[in-house]
Amino acid sequence: MAKIIQLQRTADAVTPAIVEDNWSVLRGAEGQPLTEEQITAAVQSQDAVLFPLTVWKSHQDLLAGRARERTGVWLAPEDEPGDAQPLFDGVAVVAVDFPVFRDGRGFSTAYLLRTRYQWKGQLRAIGDVLRDQLNFMKRCGFDTFAVRADKDIEDAIKGFTEFTVTYQASVDEPLPLFRRARAEVGARESA
């Protein structure tokens, strides 16, 4: 079974851990669209499946009967994040596809899903996910990472420890460094 990296949250920390991945991503064969047979088979299966947003839009009636805990949706770079919001009650996982390393649209999609559209469930990065991106993906709101199959997941998990200080505001730290520093100084002066 495949492995993924999932952020484990406790009261004081967020720690990445390698866990079993029981989800499959429904995709067509290399460069080919999905067939009706593939879609029907995936809908009827008891497996945990991430369906493309385009399939959700065109087969809503078919997907409505699937159990939430084994149903997810994935967004391609060209998909509008707001189109996934009506599906939130029917899915356990929302995934964002990174078809190639250099395509960064998924970072914006994740940020919008977490901030504007208020997705609180699991947000997964799929596709060409590499060690160098993991910390930045976490900052944008991802909490689960399907590292590319030909990469060492044990090495990739180290990507979370390479930066100790963040400057910009993001999903995981709403205040930029200068405001956090100013707040610390103010707290020390008032004590």
C-alpha cells in the first residue's frame, strides 16, 4: 500500500508523520479522458476514491449516494476552487493536483479553499509533489501530501524542518514576522 505524509496536530505542535494511504485518485489513462465505465466502476466500488471535480459536476446524481468517508474530490489547476464548495458536505477529502513541479496554481487554490471557502477537512496535495515544496504547501493550508511515487518519502519528510522562521503571513501563521516581533516587544514592555 502507498504511503503519504500527514500532519498530526496536538495542542502544542504540528508534526508530520508517514501513514498508509487508502485513497485512490481516479484519472484517465495517460492523456486520455475517463470513460463512463471507469466512472461507474469507481462510483460503485467500496474503495476510498478521489473523483475529479469535472466528474462531480457531470455525475452529481450518481455520486450523491456514496458514503462521505470514502468519497473525495480533486481539483485540476484550471478548476475554480469555489466550484468545490457546494460539495464540502459530501466529501471527506479535497485534493489539489500539481501536474508538474513548476505549476504553482495549486498553492493559490489551497489558500483560497482554507481562507475564502472555509474548507476545514483534509486538504491533500497530489501529483508532482516534491520535498522542496512541502513546507510551502503546509503554509498554504495542505495537511496531507502524496509525494511523487519515484521519490523517497523518508527523505521528503525532512522538507518540513528546513525552515525555522517564516516571514510572510499565511494560513498557518496569520501574522508576518515584523508584527509577531512587535507583539513580543510590546508584551515584554507591558510586563
